[in-house]
Amino acid sequence: RDSRDLLEETMERLNHAASFQPDIACLPELFPNRPPEPVPGPVTERLAAWAREHSCYVVFGLKTKTGRRVFNSAVIIDRGGQVNGLYSKIHPTEGELKEGTAPGRVDPPLFETDFGIIGVQICFDINWWDIWKQLKQRGARIVFFPSAYPAARQLSALALMNQFYIVSSSMRGSSK
């Protein structure tokens, strides 16, 4: 894995994307490649300022810290630059568990946005299809999938089975 801090590079790309006036930007799992931080923290504040300036939601993957616990999380920032919510990966990989990453709560939260109710799943969570079905049953219209890998066919199958949109952003391969 690349050891560079990718926040500045990502901000440049977001600034370029702003010319398209997006309603939402979704960044990959653990994109900044930084040590764990609380929410709000430096990365959240930087992306919140961008969201506010461009009236755009931002969903981004971040290693978060709550007390002594570390999570692989996705933070949702609203158009006004406020934290709309936080989802922590339910199923960390064995490697993440060995590094001290804790699993998130089993009942994933939903988030209200001005374009509908959204859910989030992160990377390895893709393998537990019952959670995806639960998101649909609870009203999710779109599920965001920040990930380290694209999971292309699995995402297409989950979108079809659950009749909702999935927006993915991966560290490698294609996002869709």
C-alpha cells in the first residue's frame, strides 16, 4: 500500500470535480492514508469546508478514533459542511482486526439527505448480503461503497437484488 498522505492530492481532484457542480462526492476507503483521528478532526474539517463551499455532500473513508477504539469508517458531510453521520465497517478483515480495528455496530445506520435515504457499506462488508437487504428494507435508496477494491460484479448483483443504486469509489480499479 502507498505510504503517502493523499489528502492534498484528493483536494486537488475535488477542486477539479467542482466545475461539474456535483451533488455528492464519494471517496475511497481510508483514502487519506493517515493515522486514526476523531470526528471532527483535520480531515473532516478540510472536507467539510469544501462541501460547504461547493454545496455538495461528501462521503469519505477514514480511520477514526473514539476513545481508545479505532474504526474503519465512512463520514458523511452534508451540503452545509456539517457531519450528517458516521458508519463504521461491520466486518473488518483479519489484517484490520490484528492491527486493532474494531467492528462497527451490527445495525448499520441510515442517513437522511435531500435526495433520499442513504446507507453505507465498506469493502469487506460486501460479503454479508443480509445487511444489504436490511438497508433496503429500512428504506435506503442509495448505498455508498467506499472500498479498497472495485467488487464490480458483486455490486451489480446487490443493486439488482435490492433494487437500489450503489455508488462505489475504490482505491484501485473502476469506481461506478
